[in-house]
Amino acid sequence: MTHSLIRFDPFAGLDTLRRELFDDGTLVIHAERHEREEDRKKTYVLHESSSSFYRRVDLPEQADSQSIKATFRNGVLKVAVPLKGLTPPTKIAIETGSTD
């Protein structure tokens, strides 16, 4: 009788769950920052810090998700989400009546 061992991966289903939760129409921004500073004069002084950022934004139905552009300059993240197929607004003239 032969036995085979299968390694259990607790994170195997996370990718599927991520796809189900964050489907089309959602913009997810996730960033991490790690800093490390050493004092060269004193070998025992070490400063480490890390921070993370997470935002989830639901996009409108008119968002063109294939044309989203993102830039990062001087510490500022700019995300441009163009809208597709918008019809121009209709102008309606308002008539004024005389008061009797």
C-alpha cells in the first residue's frame, strides 16, 4: 500500500477570491513603502520603517477601463479614468411668463 503526501497551501484559493471580489468596474490601488537608515558611525543604530496604502474605488459604468492611465511624479500618484460614449448634454430654453 503506497501513500502520497500532498502539501497544503493555505493561500491557494486567494487568487480566485481576489478575482471574485475585485471584478471589472473597480479600481484598486495598493502601495508599500519600506525605508532603512543606518548610522555608519555607530554600528548598532538602525532605523527601519514601513507603511502601506490601500484604496478601492468603484468606477462608473461609463469608465473606459482599457484606457486608464497612471503616473507617479514627485510623490504624487495621478490616475486618469476616461469616460466612453457620453452624449453631450441637451440645452433646453426656459420661457419666462408675465406675472398678472
